[in-house]
Amino acid sequence: MIGNSAGRAFLGSFTSAGGLGVTAAAVDRDTGALTVLGSTDAVADPSFLAVGRRGGETVLYAVGESAPGVAAAFAADGDVPTLLGAVQAVDGDGPTHLALAADHVVTANYTSGSFTALPVLDDGSLGPASSVLRLEGSGPDPDRQEAPHAHQVQADPSGNWVVGVDLGTDSVGVCALDPATGALTPHSETALRPGAGPRHLAFHPSGSLAYVLGELEPILTVCRWDAAAGRLDVLGEVPVLPEHVEAADGAGRTYPSEVVVAHDGRFLWTANRGHDSISVLTLDESGEKPALVTTVGCGGHWPRDLTLDPGGQWLYAANERSGNVSWFAVDARTGIPRYAGSVEVPAASCVVLA
């Protein structure tokens, strides 16, 4: 077992594609390197993870991207994560993301187009689903937007709201979550460009801006976030890739997957599947005008997730189709990541750091 002073990462992977499930890894803070410690396949297809603390212990939460979908908690201080309590149904299909909010875990259920709240119990385990919010609507893409497709959920910086991104309806919704009952109540909704297919959102460290990344179009939508009113307002759009780019193999589309903002608010990065790159954007002092600087290779194929370490020094990419997690040293002056290494993680889906 690694010591408490060592860094820790948790890696999700698709067991249906040869992945190992949930993997724990040690993090070398000096080099960024990951060393795999152990894995568990107790939950099938744990495509996204979130880290919490309960009673001084690390608790890891995972969705199982299946039909029907599930969520689970793991005790995570050992070298192999172990299930904590029962695996719980989310009363939805294909959960792709989850977040901790108001003593609950909330999941975004892509296939069924819904959000589910599950209470976190005293020992960190999950109780049965307390509420399900089912979405309505569609978008102009008949293949991907025939119905709602909730893709991400997170608590806003104030902790008063739950924000959910719906790829299927080109919108971002804001909900209230009752910590006592777990009831999710719709509060406001912001429409984005039709056909953009928003996938993930990241907040500026000031807490007053949010950046929404499109999956169906490689654009970043800048929004003003009013925490008092619980409302997003669109300010503008910028591209995350140069014009006329092609996928890395010379064919097909690019599907951006994740957006990350530097802790000091100076840079923003996106992961781009197909183009197999990481885009680097600078942020002005206001944060309202991102500007694309360059792209660098992701260190693999089909980067599904991107994560910045707490110190802002290392950037990690989970490359699903090449089966590896790569890490990059971030230039403090330019924000440009420099490839530093990778570790084999078959069918990698996400990286979270504890």
C-alpha cells in the first residue's frame, strides 16, 4: 500500500472493451508518472468516477454505463478499490457522468436522457435513488439528437445549484437539489447553438463564467454564470480547433470530449477525439475571450477525458482506443503541455485525482 503522503489517481475503463474497470494508481508528484497499483471489475463499464471524503477516508464513486445503469461507492485508500455498500440502480440507462452535491451523488444518464440523485449515507455508501428528473426535447441531428441525452452533471461553485449538460437538446439546465429529500427541481435552462451537441462544462475559478464544450461541433460557448439567480447567459463562441482540420487518420469527424480550466484562470484545454489532440486556449483577464493558441498530440488515440492535477503542473489524458493514460508537463508561461509519459490502461475512459 502506498503512503498517505503520496498522490493517488483513479482510472475508469470499459470492461466490455477489455478494460479492467476501476484502477488505482500512485502519482509521482515530481514527474507526473502513474504507477498502477490494482484494479477491480466489480462494476461493469465504470466510464466516469468522482472522489469524495467521508470520515477522513477516501471514497470513490462510479457510474456503470450499462442498461439499466448503476452507481456505486468504493473504499479507495487501499491499493485495490473495494465496494462500499450495495451497487444502486439509477433508474436510467447509460449513465456517463456523476458529481457530488448536497450530500448526494447525481448521475447524468445519457441513453435515457435523465438525471438521478442518490443519497450518500454516513459511511460513504449510496442509498437507493431518491429522485429522477426526466428531460424532454430533441435537436437537429437525427442520429445523435433524436431525444434528450444528459452527458454531464456538476455542482456549481457556490454549491447551491446542480448544472446538467444535455447533448440531445443543445441546452444546459440548472436544478435545485433538496439535501433532505434528494428531490431535483428544474430551475432554469439555457439554449445553445442548434446542433452543437454540448458535452461537458467547466467553470472559471472566479465562479462567474462557464465554458461549454460542443461534441458535435468543435466550439466552446462562453457563458456568464449568475449564482444568485441560478442562471447561465451566453456571451459568445470560439473554435477549439483550427479551420479545415481533419481527423488524425485523415477521415471522419472530430468529437471534442472534455474541457479543463487552469486553476489560475489563465489557460483552458480541450481534448479532441478523432483529431487526437489537446487544444490550448489562453484566457484574457476577464475570462470572457478565450483564444486558440495551438494543439498538441494527446499521446494516444481517442482522448475521452482530460484532468489537471491540483498543483496545475501536470495534465492527464485518458486515451480510450489506444488503451493508455498519458501525462504532460504544463508550461507555466504558455500553458502548452509537453508529453512526459504514459501507462497502459486498456479502454481508458477517465482519470480523477485524489
